[in-house]
Amino acid sequence: MIQKKICMLGAFAVGKTSLVARYVKSMFSEKYLTTVGVKIEKKLVKVDNQDVMLMLWDLAGEDEFNKVQTSYLRGSSGFILVIDGTRHTTLDVALNLQKNLQESFGKLPFILVFNKADLVNEWEIDPGTIEMLQASGNIVFRSSAKTGQNVEEVFLTLAEMMVK
Amino acid sequence: MSAKRDLETKESKQIEQDVNSQDEFTQLRSLLLGSEQAQIAKISDRLDNHKTRAEEISHVLADAINQSSKRDQQLTESLLPTVEEAIRISVKKDARILVDALFPVIGPAIRKAISQALSGMLQSLNQTLDQSFSWKGLLWRIEAFRTGKSFAEVVLLKTLLYRVEQLFLIHRESGLLLQHVVADLVVAQDADMVSAMFTAIQDFVKDSFGVKEGETLQTLQIGELNVWVEQGPKATLAAVIRGDAPADLRNFFQDAIEMIHFHYQDALEGFSGDASVFEPSRKTLEDCLQAQYEKQTQGKFSPAFWIFVSSISFLILGWSFFYLRDTYRWKSYLDKLRTTNGIVITETGKIDGKYYVSGLRDPLAPDPDQILKLSKLNSEAVVSHWEAYNSLHPEFIIARTKQILAVPSGVDLRFENGTLHLTGRARHSWIKEARKLFRAIPVHLQESKLIDIDLEKLNSLKSNIEQESIFFSTGQSKPLLSESEKIEKLLANIKVLAKEATLNDINIELEVLGHSSSIGTDLLNSRLSQERAETVVAIFVRRGLEPKLFSVHAMAAKESDEQNLVEHNINQRVSFRVVLADI
Ligand SMILES: Nc1nc2c(ncn2[C@@H]2O[C@H](COP(=O)(O)OP(=O)(O)O)[C@@H](O)[C@H]2O)c(=O)[nH]1
Ligand SMILES: [Mg+2]
């Protein structure tokens, strides 16, 4: 069995915790999150008939007051950068984070997730921006932790990217 | 071949021809190859000139070393002796330079080593002190005293009461679990989650408290559980320990993590999530579990064992108490027997778990069973055998004499110098009977001081009677009238005497002696004295006394024991003599 560490990253309240909760359907270490700044969940997936254990590190939100502790990011095999479609600033945060990650850890698989797809009418980010990002080689998903749209796909795709 | 030869000859011919045109040729050459010539000159100058070459190499040296180091170790190896020598010379020349350079490194390294050693020592010391004044500590002190070990040694042995329950081998960077071993009977949580959370906590501590790189959380304590962390460069070993483990257990874990780094250097370096390569490390980790188990079982006894030990001690204590108590009682019983007169112990011991005593006992001695009862010994546990004998102890001679003779209350017995003295007063009948039994007494008897009450009385009466005389007128055989009172008194005394004598089985004879004066013929006087005695006897008989009591004796004047009466011619009288027979 292969294990992979994945970090959930993104601005405050974009839906990182909601996505993980939706995906693993467990509440194992909710209580640790606030004190330690990280919540860890795990999920077993199959990639090419091979078991892969995903260890999902859900970090406390990134904003100007609360910097992500980089030590948590070390040893990650991939990242999920979550953006709240209804807030344009969250995309800036995500792209900035991505840039910093690449500087610190080199090229690692990551996915850009535009969350809250169920609120598409309220989106500030226009489809053109997303298509542009996609066109420049980024893996991009529109998801909703509320409806479950694309949630499985996000994690499975990252798992495949990491294993190959 | 021939063509080549032609060409050579042609050339040589031409050189000969050209000797004259040397200058022209030089001119031409400089025109054609001038710049190349200058370059060649410059190159040869670069090669020949030391200074220039050094300057040039200085530009590429760093890059060259860099490349060589990347390629292989050759450069490092070839440089090694030179560098070593350089350091040696440097130290020799001026050690301060190197000391100053190393100071920032050596200081913390030494401090770290010392503080680690001290903290281990303090932990042991604390455990020792902690246990010094507790109840457990007291038991350990007893054990130390009993086994001859030092107290600290015993404490150390006892503090190995811990169990290494789980070991996590964790990839340091990712927090992914590389290996996990669990002791028997321990219920383990989701190991990979624990591993990740543990790493997160480590990171949290590191980030939150601004710990320096390379320094990490070493111990976590949650109630009875301790998590000991051994950090390697690539992997972390976290040991979950229940109870108090001695500090030197850390060495054990350090060895393990070092060994793992040594064996799995490449796997750790290139770890990408596949932990299966670390499977063989399970053995190393399990050894950590097992080694501690052995120590634990050495030091710890189960509660059942303690219950067993304390019951046994209790039994032994109880048994000792009863044993000692009974032994004491047995000894006192024997002592009591030994000091009791009339009892002689010939043999003591134990037979079939029972006390045994045999000996001689005077039937008059106190009953040993009674003494046994007073000793509070269980009479069931004592077997006795007594042979009867007669003790010659004065006490028993006296007792036995009293028994045989039925000594009455007025009589005292005293044993002195081998003779038993009888003193006091006794009835005549008893004395008479006792004398017959004297032979049965095994010692010499002395009874001369024993007073015969009855005989004393008889003798008193006898002397009273014998003192008296009944007087007559001259020539008369009838007592004087004035004598009648005396006669009454005599009569009474004789009656008592007769009665007492009969009671005591003594025969009495009352000799009635008739006397006369010496005037007149002997025949007459003899007849007169006869008549006088007979007259008195007749009076007595008439007054109720038995005739056979009396015997009449005519004493006349001659045989009078009162010669002065005869001389004064007042011997006309009757006197009495009492004879006690069969005393
Ligand atoms: N409508 C909608 N709300 C969402 C979605 N995902 C998260 N939320 C809400 O967004 C808020 C923040 O979510 P949370 O998961 O805590 O964000 P985090 O700070 O990134 O972990 C919560 O109120 C969620 O209910 C979504 O897909 N749709
Ligand atoms: Mg969250």
C-alpha cells in the first residue's frame, strides 16, 4: 500500500474543511484542529488497482493574520488549492500560495478547485479566468461541498497525478 | 609511393633555391599568418607564465571542484591527507584560530550532551527520592537489606515496571507511517492517523515556540502514558510507554533509530509513500518491545503472587506465634513439674507431634494433670506416663505418717536429722494404736515428748488419791467421823478414775493399805490394819464401786512409808496406792 500526504490549502472559509468532510464522511479529529491548526483525515482509494492511502491535512485558513505554518506542508505529495468562486480575492490567495509552494518544494502535483459551484450565480470569478488557467496547463475543477459535485473526482484525480 | 618521393625531392630542391629569398618568405608568412602567430605567442606566454596561469585557474577552480564533487569522491579523497595535514599544522602553529572557529559549534554540542546525561541522571535520582519515603519504598528497603543490594539498585530494578506498548516509525517530512508495532494485548488506534497527528503536533510545537532547527519534542506525557520521541534525520521513532521507564531506555531507542537509518538510508531518502520496504525493520522495533517485556516480568510480581506471599508470611507468623507460645508453655509446665516435690521427671520429648513426659510421682504429690491445666497447654497435645513411688522428702514422710497414723489435731510432726519427732497431746487410745503402726513408717520415730492426755488425767487422779489417808481412832476399825467428807471426795475421784480407765482400756488396781500404830502386838496391829482397810473397801463397795477394783493390804506399823506418822503415833489410818496396768 502506498501512502500520500495531501494538503488542503486556500483562503479562509473557502470550503476546505467542508470538502474533506464531504469526502471522508468522518469527524475523527475535529477537536484538534483549532489548537494545532491542522486536522487530519484519511481515505483509501484505488489507483490502477493499487491501494493508495490519502492522508488529508486540512490546514487552518490562509489570511493576512494567520500564516500557514510551512512545516506542515513538508513531505506533501500533492496540494489541493481551494478557491471560493464567490470571492475573487480567494483566487489571488490560491495563486500566491501556489507560487510560494513551488519555490519551497519544487514542482508537485496540485489541483485548483473552484468551490461553491452551487452558488454559481453569485460568482465573482468569471468563466474566462478559469478557462485561461486551464489552458495554461493547470488542473481545474468546479466543485461543491454542499451538493457533492466533483468532490470524489478532485481527490481521485490528484491521487492519480501523484502515483504516476 | 613514387609520387611521394618525387614530391620530397622537389621540396628539398626548392628549399635550396629559396635560401636567397628568405626575407621575402618571412614577409609573406607574416602577411598570411600574422594574427595566428601572435595568438600562439600569447598562448605559450600564458602557459609559461606562472602568474598568468594562476590567475586564470583561480577563475575556474571553484566550478571545477564543484563539478568533481558532484561526479564522485575522488577529489575529496585526494584532498583529505592535505587538509588533515593543514589542520594539524594550523593547530601546531596557533591553536587559537581553530578554537575560535569551532567555538560556536562545540559549545552547544557539549551543552547538549551534558544536559542529556544530567536529565537522565536526575530522572533516576527523582525516582529514587520519590520512592524513599513511601510504603513501597519501605518494602524495597527491606528487600535491599535482605538481598544485600543497594537501595538505589532495588529502586532501579523496580522502576522497570513499565511497558513499551507501541512503536511508531514515522517519515519525518510527511508524517507518513513507515512501521508500527504493538505489544500483545494492547489496543492500538488508527496508527497512520496517530502518526500524522503526532507529526502535526511536533510541527505545531516547533512553529509555536520558535524551537531551533533540529531540536524537537522529546517527551509527551498523558497520564500514565509517555511518548518518547527519538529523532533521526529522516525518520522519527515514537515509543508509547505505560508507566515509568528508566532514562537509559532512551539509549535503546536511539540505537534502533540509528540502525534503521543505517539500513534504510536510500529508502528513507527516496520515500514516496510506499512503506513496504520498511517491513524488515519490524524485527528491530519488536526487539524494543520485547526487551522491555523481559525486564518488566523480572521486576514485577503479580498481585496473586503478593497475596500468596503475604498469606504464607501470615501463616508462618501465626504458626511461629503458636509454636513459640506452646514451647514456652511446655517449658514452664516442665519447670513447674521439676520444682514440685514428689515428682521426678525421667524423660521428655516429642512423639508423633505431641509433647511427651514420663517420670515418677508420689501419690501424695500434686496431680500433674492439674498442673497441666494451669499451664494452658492443650492437654490433648501432651502424653504423660507416671510411675508411683514413695518420696523420702520430709514433706512426704510427714504426709504419709499423718495418713498412716491418722494423726489427730493436737499432734505435731517434725522431721529433723533423720528422725521424725511427734509432739503435742493425744488421746491414750490413739497413742496405743499408733505405736503398733510405728514400724510401717520408714524413718526413725521419736515420741517421748508426746503427751498422753488420758494418762495424764489418770495420773493426776492417782496422785490425788494416793495423797489422801483416812484416819481412825486408836484401836478402832471405824473411820473418824470427821473423815466422812474426805471419804466422799475419794469416792468421787475413784469413780472418775475407774470410768476413765475403762474408757481408755487401762486396767486399774486400787491397793487399800491399812495401817496401825506400833503400840500393841504385831498380830493385833496387823488384824486391826486389815480390818480398817476392809472397812474402807466396804464403804466404797456399798457406795457403788466394784469390789474387784480393790485389794486389801495389812501394813500394820512396819511397812508404813510415813515413818514420822508412826513415830508420832498417828499412824491409825488407811492409805491408797493406784496401780495402772496395760498402759
Ligand atoms: N453553498 C456552499 N457553501 C459552502 C460550500 N463549501 C463550504 N461552504 C460553506 O462555507 C463556509 C466555510 O467552510 P469551511 O469548510 O469551514 O471553509 P474552510 O475555512 O476553508 O475550511 C461554511 O459555512 C460552509 O458551510 C459549498 O460548496 N457551497
Ligand atoms: Mg477549515
